[in-house]
Amino acid sequence: MKGLFITFEGTEGSGKSTQISLLADRLRASGRTVRTLREPGGTPIGEEIRHTLKHSKDNAAMTAEAELLLMNASRTQLVREVIRPALASGEIVLCDRFYDSTTAYQGYGRGLDLKIVQAMIDFAVGETRPDLTLFLNISPKVSEARRRSRQSTLPLLRDRMEEADRHFFERVATGYQLIAAANPQRVKLIDATTDVEAVSAAIWKEASPLLGH
């Protein structure tokens, strides 16, 4: 059985983790083997890089260029160690973020040259590309409100990415819209401002044709 690679994208607070879990459960119930991953991370090396990027107390001076390189270092390992073998064995791979996040966050958000960002992505992933990308779309205002709510109700784990200002996240949101507009066959917009069940149903509507349903 052919493997399938589905990525989930969106700004902070868009509900990706919840929806990945729901889709994974539904797919497993139908008899498919599912692997869930996250970026940066997904391998021992990638998780070390994730800590450096997001949670380390010593990462305050990290430049945008170093961030771009580290993101793609983690991705390079994930693609070769996990994603390609899983797809080759017929698994469905659901990944919380992939290269569109780099374009949105490091390209549009940090303001790095988009051609350089794309060249780094191409080197990192080679021919490994998502079959479907689900962009959970919320406004920057909703994202900010959800981030604040999450930080007030969960044990606080510092996240350097979430320390960026409002203008950064507005640029990221604009970047995602441009990415979706440029890739309509792959990237599907999902209204993530509705309830969990409605979002899940919209995701299934986009994913099921690829599964033969």
C-alpha cells in the first residue's frame, strides 16, 4: 500500500496538535498504520535541536540565519531517518509543521531572503514533498488570544518563537496566505476558528480522497 505524507500548518494556537491526533485515530481505526511527527524534532537529533531553538536559556542571541540552518538541520535528519522509510513501508505520515513553516516564519516572519530559504529547504528535503498540506487558518488576533490563554493555563515552558512581537506573527500569517495562494493543489485552507468537530470534518473532506474513501 502506498504511503501518504500529510503536513499540518498554521500559526500558534491553530489547533494542529488536536487535529493531528483526531485524524490519526480515525485512520488507525480504518486499519492504516500512522506515524505522527513534529518539527523541529521527530528524531533524537531533531529533539536536541528543538530544545536549542525553542527552550534553551542560552538561545536569546540566536540570529535568524542560525535559526534557518538549525530548522533545516532537524528537517534533514527527519526526512532521511524517519519520513522516507515510513512512506516506503506504506505508512501514513502526519507531520506537525514542515517546510512551509520555514518559509512563513524564517522567510516572511524574520525577513530572510526567500530564495535562500527555498534553496535551504530544497537541499534539506530533496524529492520528499507532502501529498497534502492542511493549513489551519486563524487570524493573528485569535492566535494571540489563544497563545495567552495557553500560557496562563499550562505549566510555563519558555518558547523563544512565541516571544516574537505582534508584527512578526502578522508577517507569518501573511506569508501563510501567500504560500496557500501559490500552491492551491497541495495546500488546503481549513477554517480553524470553528469548533473541533467542524474542523475535523473539514480536514477529513480534504484527506479522504487521497485515501480512496
